[in-house]
Amino acid sequence: MNLAKDAGRIDVTRRSLLGAGVASAVLAARGPAFAQQPAPAQQAPRAKGPAVWLDMDQAELDAAYDQSKYAPNLSQLVNRYATNSEAVRARLGAPRRYAYGPTSIETLEVYTTRRANAPINIFIHGGAWRTGLAKDFGYPAELFVHAGAHYVVPDFINVTEANGNLMPMAEQVRRAVAWVFRNAQSFGGNPDRLYVSGHSSGGHLAGVVLVTDWRKDFNLPVDTIKGGLCCSGLFDLKPVRLSARSSYVKFTDEIEQALSSQRHLDKLNAPVIVAYGTLETPEFQRQSREFAAAIKAAGKPVQLLVGEGYNHFEIPETLANPYGVLGRAVLAQMNLSQG
């Protein structure tokens, strides 16, 4: 999504609603002569079109994959990610930065703990596959560092730079994970205690990482990843392909199949936490519920967390809190103390 454009549209909408509320209050205060004036003509309800996915028409499906329709504080929260990340760096110091691949974007930031041979959590950021940088997702680092774990955030190509192709993103994120496994000891990490987390489109990519055939593709152990968190992700790309996101993602049958992690649970070798907020879009909620149900049906360990009262951009902030919805669960998954 275009955050700046969406944020502007959201701000206009909020000002309009606030203005309407103030006007109503003024009319009521002036007495019956004003309060009983005829209401302005209401806009006719939109005619529902043919169903495109489940019972949703095209407009409803597009909205269900557009977080700006459900998160009026989007701009505020995204800005807070950045300022909170800056504050964390001021307290912890700058992270170490390493190259994991040949292109300039293939780098990752490592926030290190003092604990020797420490576990590692790799966080894959979101941004509708189009936006986001590692530096703006440093805000959970303190939770991990103070609990005795390293926190790693990779940068990777976005879908616009990849000419609409999601495969380079998935390949780079997988390479980042492989690099961390092979180089963990160089920064005091334990490669046998490697975990992955992700939110939104990063939750989608975390799912892709979790069903990677590490032995075949990277000559690494099949259980390279010891646990995962997929928050507010996308796990079956069929409905996403039918939505307005297809205007900037060039979906193909091959990409839909390869990057729909729910279809490859035979390759899942780690327990998974799946989470979403109750104020998210109906499709993001459904995707998480069905992913968790599919993992359970496959006979593999899964925990489904529902964040009551959180929207799509609020729930990842709980990863920075050892007593938050996500923070508490991830620390338990990694067998770490809340501090």
C-alpha cells in the first residue's frame, strides 16, 4: 500500500467524521428549530456485485486486503515503529550490519545480547510487499536482548523493485535465514536455536520460510527453524490474487502454488504461533484461523492467539512487551524468561 497516500485519505475521512459530529452537537444545542431540520439526503446504498470470493464482491474483497480501510491510525502507528526503533538504538547502540547476498539490499541488522551461545529470532517485516526497511523494525529488540537472545532484521527487495514478482523476496529472505544459521557463531549466536517471526506480508514470508526444504535447497538440517510466529499473515494466495493487490503483484499459477505456505505443511518441522487482532480485516482474520486449523489438522503443533481490540498495525507492537500478546508467547516458545 502507499502509506503516505492512504494516510492522507484516512486523515481527510477522520476530519470529515469529526466535523459531522461537531455540527450535530451544535444543532442540538440551538434547540428544536435547528435540531429538527430535515436530514441531508443519504447516499444510496452501493449495489452488491457478483461474488468473487466466498460471499464478497470485488469491492468487498479489495477492502478485505486493504488495511487502510480498517485501521484509521495507520500513519500514526507506522511513524511510531520508526521513532520507537530510534529510541531502542539510542539505548542499545547501533546493530551490527552484515551482507547476506550479492545485491546492495541483501543486508541484515543484528541486535546482540551479552549471553554466550544465545538463541536468535529473525523478524521479517511487513509492508504489503511494497514498503518497509529493517531500521524501522528495531523496536522489539530490547525484549529479545534483555531476555538473552539476538534479534535479527533482514532487508530485502520489494515487489515493485522486483517488477511485480514475489519470488525474489522469498528467495532473499530464505538466503538471509541460511546466512544466519551458518554465521551465528560469529556474533555469539546458537544456530541450533534459530526462530523466525513475521508480521503482515512478513507473516506471509515467515510462513514461506517455515515450509522451506532446507536440506534440499540449502544443504541445512530439515529442522533449521526451531519455531515460528506468523502474525496477521497471508497463507493462501488465491483470494489475494483475486483482489486489487494483483494490480502490483504479477501472480501466476506457479507463484500462487509455491508461496502459499498452507499448501506445503508436509515440509513444516517447527511449532508455530499464529496470531491476529480482532480489528483486522475479515480476510486477514480468516487466513490466520484457517492456517492454524490446517496445521492442527496436519498433526503439527500450533498455537492460535487472538488479540482482542488490536488492529493490524497495533498487534505487532505487543512483540516489544514481555507481557504483551506476542512478546509473552514468543519468549515462551524460545524458553526465555520475561526478565
